[in-house]
Amino acid sequence: MRVGWFVYGLRFSQTSPVEVPTSVNAKLVLDAAGPEQRRSLNTIYLIWCPDSNSGGSGFLLSTGVVVTNSHVVSTCSDKTLFGLSTGNVRVTFSRMITDRDRDLAVLVPTVKLVNGLRLVATDNPLPGTEVTTWGYPFLYNEASPLLSVGYVSGFREVTDDGNGVKHKAVKHIVVNGAFNHGNSGGPLLVAHDNEVIGVVVLTSGAS
């Protein structure tokens, strides 16, 4: 049984770039979230690369590592990369392991982090399954995390990294939902649950 790590989202809109974030503004979202969603929110990180002035989303696994996309951290080193939690705690990393074929990166925090999300092995989530992700699309509202909702609409095989570089076929879950740039690296969750079935990787669609 393979793990459904990869998500291909459909995006609907695009906004102007924002300034480099120095903090995360999650208070209103945390206040409004119910107990289960708040547990998910507390595992979400804004991942920022000062070297390229760019960022994305990431999340803490129950194993204590932070997961994101390799393209989010590709211009960073583990010496400059950092994450910001929804509690506005800055986290640095001692090691970065990347897999460009699968567009995944595992970040090892310099301090111990606990109460992460659980990874569920699933090969084929049923089309029509409602799914969600928390993340930072376009670093919305001065880096406030947002909930995005969609549903599984199918599957596809990806054989390049988006820049024409070929690699072994990687199975992606196709999600129809409002996932945007900045959602990259966020966890794909079955709606109303805290179990990870995928990682948001690509977006496609009209602006």
C-alpha cells in the first residue's frame, strides 16, 4: 500500500505579491476554529526562505519532522531557512532532506516538536472524498493561515518536475479546490479529520 503523498490542486485566482513576513497573524482563525481544526492549525508552519524572498506552507508530523515541498526550499540552506508556527514561534532546522522527483522535503527542527499530524497510508482515496488543507496562499492577510476545501476528483501520473526535467512517474491525487501558490507543502487532510493523506504540490487552472 502506497502513501498518497501528492496533490494536484485547481486554482481559481491570483493576487499581488506581499511583503516579507516577520510574524504570523493566526489569532482570529485560532479563535474561530473548533477543537479538531485547532489541533490541525497548531501543526501548520509558514516556511520562509530569506535567500530568495519566497515561501510556502509546511506541517509537523507526529515523528517530529516538518514536511514541505522541495521547490519551496530549493533556494535555501538549512542555515537560513526558518518556519513560523501559528503561535508565532520561530523554528530553525538542523537538516534538510529533499526528493526533487516527488517534490518533497523533510526538515529536522533544531528543537523537539511534538503533537504533529499522523500520516495515513492510502493508495486511492475515493473520488468525491471531501478534503481540506491549511496553509498560506499568497501569504494572505500578512501571513494568516487559511483553510482551503475541495474534493478528490481523480488521479494522474507526473513524469517531470514542471521545468521539463524528466523523472520516474509519480502518482498524484487530483483535487478540485481553491488551492493557490503558497499552499504548496501544506497537508491534505480528509475533511473534519487530522490524518494526512497527501501533500499539496502543484496547481493548475485559469487565473
